[in-house]
Amino acid sequence: MPYIKKEEREFYEEIILKVVEYLYNEQGKDSAKGHLNFLFTSIIKEYIRREGINYSLCNDMMGVLESCKQELYRRVVAPYEDKKIQENGDV
């Protein structure tokens, strides 16, 4: 994953916390999935609109989403699964 510099993260951190707070407190866990999908899709769609649509950019954005999925698995899901294997035994 292409990590960004700490000083660049500061801009996003406040926005992210506000979005998550809204999703968690106002929408509830069940509808948060749709809201997250809307947010991610809207951000990428607007970026493509401003940049000008072409195959390469669309392919790059699909790659960004795939990388996000893989990073989530690597950083969150796999450690959770490892913990559950320790607690419950392997398959």
C-alpha cells in the first residue's frame, strides 16, 4: 500500500473521524455498509470526472480499490483469523 506522509494524513484524520462518528451514531451498523460504498464510489467517481475518463484511469482506480481490499485483509482480517485459530483450533 502506498502510505502517505504523516503530515499529509492530518488533513484526512479529522474528516475520517467525523464520517465514522456519523456512520456509527446516526446510521447504525446495518446501513453503514451502503454509506461506505456510496462514499468510496463517489470520491472515485468525482476524481475520474475531474481528471477526465479513460481506460487507464479507470483501471488505476479499480487497482486502488483492490489494493484497499488486500490491505484490509492483511492488516485486519488475517490477524483476526489467526486469533480465532488460536482460540478455537485450526480447520
